[in-house]
Amino acid sequence: MRIGYVIVGVGDLDRSVAFFRDIMGFELLHTAPEFGFASFRVGDLHFSLAAGDGGDGGHGTGNRNTGIGFMVEDVDAVHAELAAKGVKFTLEPGPQPWGGYMGMFADPDDNIYYLDQARQEHA
């Protein structure tokens, strides 16, 4: 068993599609504005956005930790690139007590994501 896709609730589909496509560089696969939905490819994973207000089957929005981590080769380099594009980081990159090296960033709806790598030289 493996994770096949992840869906994150957002408040403004167009704004979030632009963020993940243009700033994060994810490959946009499909948008269905009439259903408040968009899907991206990120490596082997499908990452989707669903606009909704949290009621009647909506996915909810904003101001929470998604628990979704994006693994990268060099957290510091990706952090510098994203910060230069205006991405808000809620945790600057640094060594973690468990031995990893990570930072955390927010999307336009203040959903929080991990930017993560395990690097021995930072342990």
C-alpha cells in the first residue's frame, strides 16, 4: 500500500493553482473550476486542491498543519528560492532533534507544509 494522492482544502482555487504551479513548480495535470478542483504531479504523487467551505463534503480551508512533507535535496537552497518568491516560512530551516533538517512554509490559505531532508552533516 502507498499514498496515491493528497487533497488540501483551499479558499481560492485560482490563487492556489498559481502558487503551486508558478512558485512551487508542480506539474499541473488537470483543473475543473466548476468542481473547485485541481490536480498536480509531484514526483510519483498526485497532489490536489479542492475549494470549499468545510460544509457539505467540502475539504475545509486554512490555518492548519497539513502533515504533508515535500522532500528535497537541499532545504537551504529551496528555502532561499521560495523565500525570494515571497513564500512565507513559519519555521526557518534548521536541524531537528530527531536528526533531520527541515523548514515549514504556508500556502496562500495558511495551510502549513514541511520542507524536509535528512542530512548527516546537520545532525
